[in-house]
Amino acid sequence: MSAILGDWLVQGCMKVGDLPEDRHPGLDIRQRLEAAYDDAQFKVRMWPGGMKFKHTLWWSEKKATHRYSAAYYMNLDPWRGPALFAGITVEKGFEDREVAERRAQQLKEPVDQLLLGKTWDWHGALKSLPTLGLALQDASRLLERELYCWVEFGKEEADSRYFVVRPDALYERGKFKPIRWSEVSDFASQPRKRKWGTLSVVRAFALNECTPELDVSAVMNAFQALREVRDIWRGLVPATEAAKQGDPTQRGTGQRTA
């Protein structure tokens, strides 16, 4: 049985090279996802690569068009916590070909894996946000935890915004007035041709939850709660009735109606 160790959060990395193979959380979660998706094959992408420790893992279907499609995601971050963040994420490629070519050369990847195209999941994710707010709020209710929504394009303050998802509504971090989900997609849609971007919705596990260790089934619970939204981003399923109800803050109360 695989687990997340509390020591990893303090160190900010998973020392997977020190574990027997049957204790690797990345492989364990991949197998669990494949079972949840009727044995569809998943791949694990890790950062950094080629080393015995990792701090970020992504899981996505092997059949995905490119490696930066909407994915399940886990990150050990000593700066924001220390905490383990588990949820869903989707990435935006470069829109400037020169930048994409330069980065592709550095990473030894095909340029079309880094140059934002019409088929990238990023577009579907941004389009869906104004109508998927209730589904994400339901995930917060199911997990009985706040969720965090991050939109990041770089290290400058103006390049990122951070939100809190609660069962009743969406809030900007540190503020108390509900906002529309369209604010997230509007910010994320602003032209940034030379910048890479990420949109993530995650559940945070604090150090005490992972001490001495946290079974990966808790991570899978977070993934399951967010599966509907992630699958819509991937284009695997159509929008649900919950998503079609629209943004609750547009009705003035921020509350979901029965």
C-alpha cells in the first residue's frame, strides 16, 4: 500500500528512489485511475525528471493528443504549507512560435507539444468555467474542505490570481464577497502569447494529515470529487445538468437552489 509521508512535505519532495516499487505513490495512483476508467491506460509525468526525488506528478491518458492536456495532479509544496496539493490541472502552451521553438529545443520536445493549438484542453477548460462553478462547489461540499483554484502565468504578481472554492460560492483569496466563475476565465483568457499558463483546482492536505503518512486513497477521493470537471475539460463527457444551471452568483445570493 502506497502512502504520502509527512517528512516529504517538510522536504518538499518525494524520495521515490528510497522506496520499493510497490510503495511508489505515482505507480499506485496510475493503477487506481486505470481501474476507475475501465482499464484505460494512463501515463505518469514527473518533475523533476531523471532524479530520485520528485515534487510534482501528473496523470493523464496515454491516448491524449499532447502531454499537457487536462490531468490529475499532485504537488508537494513547502512554500505554501508545507502541504500536499491534489486535484486537477490544465496547461496553456506558448502562443509565440519563436518562444515555443526555443523552449522545445531546451526540452528536446517537438514544438507542437509546446505551441498552443486549437485542440488543446485549455480552451475547453476556460470556456466551461462560468458554467461548471456549481460542480466544483459540489466537490468542495463532498470533500468537506475548501478547494483552491490557481491561475498562474509567471512569478510577477499581475500574472497570477488565487481563489477559494467553498460549497456556497467562489471567493478571491483573502476576500469575503462571492464572485462569478467568469472572473477566473476572463483573467485566464487575457493575451499572454509569450507565457506558459496553468489552471488548477486542488484540495490541500496539511502536514498533520500526512503525519506519519497519508494513504493514497485520500488523494484518490480528491480526484474522484473533481473527475466530472476534469473529464469535461478533456472533452470525454458533455456538460452535466449541474453545469448547465450556470453561475449561482449571477442570481444574487451565491447560494445553490434546490
